[in-house]
Amino acid sequence: MIFNRSFLIFLFAPLFGFYAQQYSFPNKDFLFEISEINQNNYEFNFKLDQITFAKVVANNTYYTTIDKTGFYEHQEIGKPALPQFNELIEIPDGGEIKITLKKVSFETIDLNQLQLPLIKPHQRSISKSEDPSQVVFEKDSKYYNQNKFMNYELVSLIKKGIIRKHQMSRLEICPFEYNPSTNELKVYYDIKFEIQFLKADLNQTRLNYAAYNQAEFSPIFNQFINQTTLFANKDIITTHPTTYVIVSDRSFEQVLQPFVDWKTKKGFNVIEAYTDDPNVGNTTTSIKNYLQNLYNNPGSNNPPSYILLVGDVNEIPSFSGTQGNHVSDLYYAEYDGNGDFYADVYYGRFSSSNPQEIQHMVSKTIDYEMYNFQDPSFLADAVMISGVDAAMAPTYGNGQINYANQYYTNISNGINAHTYLYPASGSSASQILSDINNGCGIANYTAHGYSQGWADPGFTCTDVQNMTNFGKLPLMIGNCCQSNKFDDPECFGEALLRVSNKGAIGYIGGSNNTYWNEDYWFAVGNGSILTNPSYNPNNLGFFDRLFHANGEPETEWFTTNAQIMMGGNLAVTQAGGADDYYNEIYHLMGDPSLMTYLGVPSPLSVQHDQVIPLGLSTIDIISEEGTYVSLSQNGIPIDAGLTSSTGTISMDISGVVTMDSLFVVVTKQNKIPYMGSIQIMPPNGVFISNSNNVFNEVYGNYNGSIDFGETHTVDATLKNFGNIDAFGVYANLSSSNAYLTVLTDSSYFGSIQAGQSIQNTGAFKFNVSENTPDQEVVQLLTIIEDNQNNSWSTYFNVKVNSPNTMATELWVEDDQFGNDNGRLDPGEILSIYLPTKNSGHADHNNLITNLTSSHPDIQFFNNSYNLDSLAISVTEDAIFNVVIDSSIAYGTPVTFTYDITDGGYVNQQQFTLIVGLIVEDFDDGGISTSGGPIISLIHGFMILKFITVMTLL
């Protein structure tokens, strides 16, 4: 390959005075859609709506850049930087890939007619150890001298690796071809294609799911775009106790015991492996073989989810990286891919040769997880730093920190961010140290670094020794070079963990040099690297996955510190960056299973019996959805698992044979952990419990679920677990939830003999309000009494399905009685289209929509539109014909109110359109009471993405 090579002073400088040009295609909106034909065959629709051209100066030459939100540059260095769309996808076990194009529509654009120069060649990512002004500009002259359309593969699948038996690949769509000699760009704006996985073994895939789909890994698997369709029943998630392996030098055994005891009480199956055991050994090979055997042959336990390495490299040696000169612990956790760079188990390290320092790490971790803070208010502070680099920090560093502050580390999320952007950060080292010493929950630095710490503003191992943040420990993330280079005597990450009751609770950083592109993607995700990037649900970085503040379901939450690191590396994989290298170099110093508090957490709501008789086989514990519940007795684990979508878990206590109390631990991200006890009494006397409930619809759609507006009866079963008969037993049902009304609240059961169960058919009756929010969890309480004034209480939860319906976009059609420009103009008669989607879990039966405006110059031919039955996940257009008075002034804002009703179900949205004006740059970063829309002109249509102003009532 022939390259023109010269040095750059500025890599890419925008041309002053040049405004970006937006080029639109016939599609009214961007679309990427997957549908399942069968479990081996998927159909995809890809529609491109618009792209943006801009002129830049690079290597003293004008070039054109092409930008599309959420797209990445194709990664071939020196060739035209054509945008491509990337997603992660799973290949079923043994599947061979066949891609078939079924439909393509393209348009050829003459860039010369748009007065645009040649498309900029793609440049390699710059290491943070380099001086950007000395980076060689690379241009493939042979490519640029050819007179023909040169293209990358239109649709391709790149196999990346296997994570816990899941074959991960990257789907790449590059809808551009370019002729550099004529400066013409061919754009494929409408593509339909099919992917077949030939010879796939679906039975083996299902077996893999059953054995290795532990709940801790569902956030990874749910990033794969075909994950929800690969099998119809996606409940193959194993929730019984998490397996946690500690690999340690024997000299640390004693100081580790409080840690082992706590993790056991928390519900982990802890396996201790010491290197003087011949089965473990003290070499990388022997330790890896031991861990791989646990993974491949877990027996009755789960395969390991977490590995904690305890000791420095002299005690637990590290691997030599294959992608550079660095140490890496990755391969202790990689089993399925034969060295494919993707961990199958989360891992971290307590790195020290000193038992006293290991004890410091143990004590800090236990105190943090048990919420033993004198004053937890420090958790509401964050320190966010874009360090010094004149060429890169204004966009890369400031963009990363701006993104975090815009969406996550802000007051609306209960966090006060102490922010230091470039260039002010360069003179702020003392203030940054002061902020961290005063206490913060999370700190992030992006710029230059070295083994001893952050370079500029400086924060080094020497500063760590002088820290005063006693009992106020943050998670610290250093997107910089070598700050976790743990083969040095003491790197920055090690120092932060080794000090007593100060420093950090965890440190994520690299054991080698990091890169500007990859660090940005690691944190922000997205595609284009911008100073003020916007959230894109298709391109998530570690901030998005950690904070999950944009409606991501709980199954996609990355909650532990090791998951954060994995989430960042997955973003690099999706981008097409140096993912192999990043998986090798990024490490966590600290407990991989620890969940960082993001702001001051709220208490967990937990209900369970305080006293139970010996001999029960199960006990129900009620909390929030997705909480991890553990029962232990005298330090011996009894049962553990995740609560269901209703917040309930039935714990197996059939093995309890003594009357020692049960210890209960309930944990969830950003919640204060619950620790309580259950007293066990001898089965002497009477003990009645509500052991089972069956729900029957008497008014509803008879689909077997509890839906909005329905009436249900409850067939209640009571059981006497005591050894004495009960007489005159009756039960009362109640609920404090405003959306549920108990219609029949009392039922008489009479006599219940010792050990007997009695079911009363239709014992209770309740009605669910029509305006119940979708997925509302309603708690009910059964109080049972007998004629001896004994009383027992049992809680249970039900989840209510409702619609969740709103308009997802808007466009204006004014082609018949207007000027066909897709906007409101004086004197026009036009139609407003509101595509309305039911994103809830229940169908509509009689959906009526209304559009109104209080503005006197706006009149309606029809302000009501009947959508009738709108099923789950279906979108239909509501169409309203509107008259704009000829006297209305240009620039007048007109506010519309969109009401959606179905009986008692009500939802409302508001939006504002400007007469005669297209607004292109509103912020859609969150819920707004201003009703601000995002509008752009696309082939005569006005496309609007709503910011919801009023949610379900």
C-alpha cells in the first residue's frame, strides 16, 4: 500500500465560516429493524434519512467529512472515512453465516456540485502517550487515484469472540461507495437483507443458555440485537447462588476470612483456592487450568461469575499480553474462545504482597457494601476531569465529561459534579485533590497518565499517601495510560486500594497506553466524537450502562465494577476499535462484584415473616424487582437468588433443621442493603400461613394475567404448619395501593387441622383501576386470625399490565392545500400525522385520541381520531386536519396538546411548532416540561421526536 506521509500540526480543523450541509433521502426517519423469520433466519430493514457534510482542514488540505449520528468511521487507515452502522449480534452454536441482499435503493451525489472537496482519509487512533502534532497523516494514494467506485462490504458479519458460550459478532453496514477521481458518492439509503445461520445447533445453544446464562451476564447478552428473538422463551436465566472464586496466596488466608464470611452471607457460593494446593498451583498455566475446570465442570453449582485474584504479581503471576508489552489478567477469565480476548467471568485483583494491605482492602470493601458510613452524603459528589492536551482535550476529553454531566452526574440524578474541563483543569490540581479528599462517590479522569498516576493535572501515588478522605471512598476510573501497570512496584491503582480507610474502593485503568478514540467510546459509546455528544440507545458506553437513566430495562443494567469495565470494552468492540488490546489492558483493582453507590441510595423495601415454625419448606421474601436475596444460618448458606418481576422470591428452607435464626441479606444497586433475621420457633401450637393464591378473571379479557380495569377473584389456600388444630379461622385481604380496590375483603375458613391445607374458592375479590401504570407492582396483605386471638400476616405482590401509549414522532403534510414544505405556514390547510405506539403490556380496546390548541388562529376540521384496538407494540397514525389562519405571524409558537384515552386510561403530551420556522437543534436529553421538540426538514416533512411532558396518570 502506498501512503502519503507527512506530519500534522492540527489533525482536523473545521473550516471557519463553513456551515455543515445536510443531505436528505426519501425516508422520513432513520430505521434499523430486525424481524425473525425463524430461529436460524433474520430479516433486516435499514433506512437512511439524512447525512451531514462538513469541510475540514487536515494536513493543510481541505477535505469533506460525512457525519451521521450513531455511525462510526470505517477503520481502514488511509482510505476514505465512510460512515458505517455497527451492532452486536449473536450467532447460534455452530452456525455458518449467509447474507442475502433482497432490496437496495441508492442515490449518487456529485460532491463537486455541492462545492465539497475529497472525502477525508481515515486516520488511526492516537495513543495518549503520543504528541498529536507528531502523528503521521496517512492517505492511500493508490486508492485515491482510482477512477471507479470503491466500496467496503455493504453488509458483513465479523466474528469477535465467545462470551459464556455466546458467539458474539459485529454486524457492519456501510451504505456508501466512493469514486475519488470523480468525487462522487453513492449512498444506499434503503437496504433489506437477510442473514441465515446455516447448520446451527439450536439444541446445543439452548443447553448453553441453561448452563451459563447467569443473571450477572444478561446485560451483556441483551446487547445482542437478536437476543430477544433467538428463543421464544427468554427466561433461561439461572438465578440460584452466584459462584465467587478467590485465588490467593496462603499467607492471606486469615485476613480474607471476614471477606469470605460476608460474601457468603450476601448469598455467594465462595470457593477459596490457595496456590499451595497442588490442584491450583502458582503458575499462570496451573491457575488457569484450575479455573477453567471450575467453569467447564461446575457440578451442582453455577459456573463462576466472579474471580478475585489476591496478591501482587509475585504471589499471583499475570500473563504477558499478546497485543503489546504489558501484563494482563484477562486470560484467567477467558475459557470459551481459545484466547479470543473476551472474558467469560468477571475479574478483579486485590494487589499486594503485604497481608496488612490486603486486610485494608477487605475492611474497606465490607464496610462499603454493608453501608457502614458515618455520613453517606459524600456519595452525592462526583469529580469529573478532562486533563491537559491542547489538541485532543477540547473535543475528546471535554466531550466525555460533558456527556457524563449532561445525562448522569447532575443534580437531577442526585449528584453534584465538581467539573474540570480543559483548559481550566490544568491549573486545578490542588482543588481536585481537595474535592476528592472531601469525599466523592465517583471520579473520572481522561487525558495523559503514567504508572504513578494522572499526569496533568497531577494526582500521583505520593498524593495517595497524603489523602484524608477517611471512610469516603470513591470508584475511580482513569482513562489514561498505564495507571494500572501493576507489574511496577506500585502503580496508581494499587496505591489507592492499599491504604487504610482512604484512597478508593476500586480503580479501573490500563496496564498499558490507552487511546483517545477508544477511551471516548469506552465512556460515551455513540459514534461521532463530539464536544457535546447526544445519547443514542444503540451506542452505549460505560456511563450509559452504569447509570441506566434512560429507561433501560433492569436486565440490561451493568451494576458491578467489573461489569462497568466490560461495558466500556463492549463499546469499543461495537465501534470497531482496538478491542482485543483494550480487553487485555483494562483492569479493575478491587472487588469485581462490588456495586458502586451512585448518589445517596434509598432504603430497600423488604417484607418477610419475623417468626416461622421449624419445618417449613419455603418462605417468601418480598422486595423490589431484581433484588438479590440471601438466607444463611450460622454462616452456612441456605438459599439465594433474584426476586421476580413482582418483587417476590420463594426461598428453599427445607434443609433447615435447627432453630437458630436465619440471617437475611437483600441487596440491589443504589439501595441501602437490608440485613435482618427470621426467628425459628418449635412447631408447638398453631401457625397459619397463606401458602398459595390463584387469580381468576371475572371481568376482563381472560388472558390469564392481571390487566388494567379488570376484576379478579382469589382462590386462597391457608395451611396450618403447627402441631395443634386451629378453629374459627378467617382471613382479611387489604392493600394500600391506590390503583387496587378490594371488593371482598374477608373469608371464613373454619377449622384447619395440624398440617392441613384448605382452599377457599373465590375467597377474595378485587378490581384494578383503568389508569394503573404499566407494570405497577401492587402489594397485598393477608391477615389471618383464629378464635384464640392468634394473628399471622402474609404479604404477596401482583404485577398489573396496562398500555403505555404515546406519539413517537410527528410530521406535517401540506401538499394539497399548502406549499408542500412540511411546516405550518399562514393560510394553509394541512394534516398533522402522529404515529402512536402502544409500548405497554396490554392491548387497547377503545382508544380515542384528541389534538387541541388554545391558539385562536388554529382551527380543526377534526380534533378527534379513533384508533380503536391498538395491540401491544403496534403503531398506528392519528391524523388531524388543521386550518392555519392567514393572519398568523411568522415565528409564532403554537402549542398543541395530544390526549390519549381509553376508558379510564389517560395519557397526554404537549409539543410546540413554530409557524414558518424549522428548528433543528433542540436538546432531547431528558424529560422536559417545556414540550421542546426536535424538528428537521426531510423531503417536505417535518419530523419531530417528542420529549414527553406528562406521563401516565
